[in-house]
Amino acid sequence: MCGIALIVSGVRIDLLHLLPDFKSSLPEVEQVDQPVFSFDDIKAALLRRGPDNFGSKKNCSSLVPHCNFGEPIKSISHWWMVMEIFLFIMVAISNRKSHSKLFLKGEIFGGIHVGSNNNDTAILMDALGRCFSCNCQGDKKACYCTKGGQNSVPELLSKIKGPWALIYWQDSSKTMWFGRDAFGRRSLLVHWPTADDSRFLLSSVSPPLSYKKNLDLELEGNMSDLSFWEELPCGIYSICLDASKANDCLVGEVRKHEWSNPELKELIEWERTFVEPKSEHLNFPHLPVVGDQHAMHSNYVDGMPSKLSFDHDVKHVKTDIPTVPVNNTILSDSCLSYKGVNQCSDSLPAQRVLLALKESVKRRITLERMFQTTANEVRPEKFVPVAVLFSGGLDSMILAALLDECLDRTYEIDLLNVSFDGESAPDRISARAGVKELQRIAPSRRWNLVEIDADLSDLTSETLHVMSLINPAKTYMDLNIGIALWLAAGGHGWVDRGVSNNHNEGHGRSMYKSEAKILLVGSGADEQCAGYGRHKTKYRLGGWLGLHEEMKLDMHRIWKRNLGRDDRCISDNGKEARFPFLDEDVIRTLLDIPLCEVADLDQPIGRGDKKILREVAWLLGLKEAASLPKRAIQFGSRIARESNRKNFGSNRAANQASAGSLVIHMETKFT
């Protein structure tokens, strides 16, 4: 929930190695009299992301406003004279010996050991300080700087498991490193120097533009106002400062570095072990959720009573009979225990996914990790540390049930639900039903269903604000999703005790503000488990290989389409989004399972799509949730319908205008 930013001016940025079409002549750098965004603009935008702690550092001398940026720099050690601003909102870590600086936004869940009471940033800074210095930009063929046992910066960052975006100044090599994790789970925007603004900028979020009161919403084709920023593609980058080029003016050469961790590279390539089904895959045991609906709801499998029941702790699946025949396969009690999955060679694929997901949730809600910066604070008696973005659908129900298993029972859990149609929105209906099912499997937990009601016509200023948050995204779909996420993360709503509690405390609806700093989000489940309607189309047209290629495409672009936008909209409320389905171990587990076990798109919607997760839900005791169809937040909350009516008059008019390709056009003026 922190933010980072960097503004560099007076340095000629050479993009030749990153963008081959870039002109390497390095035209003279000119100061911008009226930049699009100022220091104060970015400062204000980032402050919303981390209101608990704010700091900024200026690394420029008083000579900067008066110096000639084309004047030769006598020594590279004087680079601070032309580095305008480092800006950050977080606790920055400096290396006192070398003057190196690290600005980290993210968490380390593995790859580099971080003790339960240690600070991620401090541990990473210490590790980076031991990396060898190299002016070869990571080109090992031309590198003579490597010392035995030492990592390069890209090698170290490639080891990290978890979401991150960072800026790191390595003083010994006069190199600026920056980047984001391989899946883009933390936002980082970039502005490459242009004729209009020759500065180089990085920021977690775009500051608000100064919009005219009358918005002009038009079709794509007249879009130029929102092109200042772009999502920084996932990866590790460096700018090596050099005074030996272009008449000894300070030049920053930008390069992108390869990931060096072979396991991570396999995840990025996203190649599945088995795409086409083999005969042995057809004999995998299946849970009843993928079978007949009547059998599922009546606890029958293949016409035989399974008598499956679940204790409220969901420590294991209990059976009233020694073995359960499923799809002509006998499942022993030991194989039905997902805690013993590592000891059971014939375990269900769903059990392996369940175990990986549980560990993923556990890593993301460890209290010491969540409150490193507030460890000494006295917390209120009623303290809710974690919330779930909650529709009552399959993904959010799984996350809520796993959170219940991992979080101490003394804590309440907030379930954040947004509706633009009151109690009639599909997501509100399923959320209320979902709470009842959660109360059944976890009766001792206090669940707070936070019902956040909104009217789009009353959100004019809020809509303008969210437009800046989704930037550089431009579509109405992005805006609708962004508004829903922003409102959910805000946590301002109502709690109906008649719905939320299971402790006979009476009824009544009261205002409620969720103070949870961590928000679990189900992003990545649909991409990895074939949850979108287009997946069924690709399967019908191209078979298993066509489906696999579409899912791979989704994973390769999730950083650009979803995660940066979602991180910005949620973090704007001082909250932090965490994505258990996008944990490295979860991704690896799903890729190791045959595709026909992940999804069976010959089956109807609500059964074959995301089949593996439906089986996970069944193991958790979520029988009703296991059969729910996919419903995106913009449709489940009804914001898409209200947006179409507001902007086009009706859903039909929006559809006729090909709303999926519509973009928001804003006539802007810069002040």
C-alpha cells in the first residue's frame, strides 16, 4: 500500500537497446517550463496509497535551476546535480557505506530468506549490497567484474517470490535499477522522454489530470490525451549513467535484463506439462462436483451414497464409510485428507491445488509480515486485519474459506461486496447466500458482510478520480471495474447483523467502515483455470491446444490488462491487494496438472469451466459455491448496466456501438 516514484531530468536517456527504432543521435535536452505533472502532483497521488507513512528525498543541488544541461559534466560522481528528484512514500533503506538507495513496493514470500520479524526492504537492501558492481549492463559475455559467489542484481531479483516493484540506485556502478515482478502484481508506470516532456519518470500511479467539466466520451480514434504514461512491461531494467558520450554530457543508457532463474522462466513461458489428454488422465479420480447436479446436492456419487461431511475447521474430509467409489475409482481415507497430500501418491489433483492455495493464503496474511511498520502500535480491541473482495462466487468463497483456516479465530473477517442495484444485484444475492454457507462450515468465525451500495449518477467526482487511477487504461470496462474495486477497497458500507452473524445477536443494519489493510483478491483464477467465455469458444474451435494457447495469452497479458489497474485502484485507499491465485507455487501446481483436469469445457457452464477449483470448493465443504457460474464484477455488481444506460441510453445501444472497443475520450487541459 505504499507508492514509489522517480523523476529524472537533465539526463539524456538512450533507449537504443530497449527500443531499436529509437534515434540514437541524442538530441539536446531542454527543460520543461510547464511539465504535464509536477513533483507536487505525484506526491499527492502517492500519498493516498500510503497515508501511514510519508517521506520524500530531493537529490539535486541548488545549482539545478541555473545550470546548462548541455554543459559537460567533469565527473560522473557529480550526477546528483542533474538528478532532479527521488520521491517515495515508504521507509527508504540506504546503505551508509556506499550511498546506495532502495525503494521497494512489495513483499518477499520466498527465494530470499526473510525472518518473521525482519523487514523485507532491509533484507533485500543488504542482499543487493553484496551484489557485484558491473558497468557491463549484465552482459556476461563482456563482463569481467564477476566475483566468485556473488550475484548480479538481475540474478538476485530473479530469485524473489512475491509481488514487487522497485527502484534501486547502485552507487558503486552508478546504475539505476528498476522494474516489477514477472507477473506485474505491483503497478509501475513509466514515461519515456518525448519532445513534449524530456524527463524520465516512474510512478506507481498517475496523478489526476485537470479535466474539463464536460467530458467528451467518444469512440476510439481521437485518443491522444492519456498517452503520457504506459505500463512498464514486467522485467528488470537498468540505466547506467555515463559522462563519456555526447560531448561528455551525462547519458543514461537503458537496458532490459533477462530473468536468470530457470524455474521462474518456466512459469513465465507458461508451458503445461500435459495439454492433450492421455489415457491415464481419463482415469483420474474426480470429486462429485463435476458430476450430476442432483447427485451433488443429495450427497450421491454415481448413484451411491458418499455421505461426505465436513468439520468446521476443514482440516480434512470425513467420510462415514471406509471408501468412496467415484468414477469407478476407490478413494481411501488417506487420499481424502488434503493435509496428507504429500504422502499420498494417488492424491486428487484438486488436493494438490488446495494445499498450494492454502499455503499461498497463509504466506499473505501472516500478522508479523502485515504489520512490520506498526509492530509497536497498540491496536484496537476489535481489529480486522484482512478482508476479501467478495461476490459470493467460486473464487472469493474459496479465498474466504482458506482465510478462515489460516487466520486466528479471535479475528473477524470482512467480506466486501459492491452493488449498483441494491439487494437485486446478482453479486449481492450470491454474497448473502455465500455468507450462510461460510457460517455453516465455520460457525465460530464472525463474518462481516460489508454491503457497499452505490449510485453511478452520484459518483461524478469519484469517476474522474478513478479515471486517473486506471490510466493508461482507457476502456469503459476498465472504468467500470476500477470504480467497483475502488469502492470495495474503501470499505464504506453497511452490515446487516441478521445476515452476517451466526451468534443470535439480533438484527439491524448499521453503518460500517472496514479498516482491514490487506485485501485478498481472486485475480488469476479465470486465466489459469479457463473461466472466461472465450475459453469455451477457443476450445470448440481449436481443441485442447487452442484452449491452452488462449490461456497462455491471458497469463502473458494479465499485467497489462488487469493487475496494474487493480493495484492502483485498491491501493488508492491505503489498502494492499494480495493475489493468492498468482502465487508462484500455485501457478506451478496448476501447470503440472493435465489441462483436462483443470477444465472440462464439454460440460455446461458452472460445471466444466474451472473444474479444478470447483473440486477445491467441494473439498472445503462449499457445495453450493462449487456449482456457481462465472460472473465478472462489472456485471455482478450491475455497474456495467448502469454505465451503459448513462452513457448510451441502454444496454442494447451500448452493444450496438461495440462497447467492448469503446474508450473514454477526455478533453484535458494541463495546469
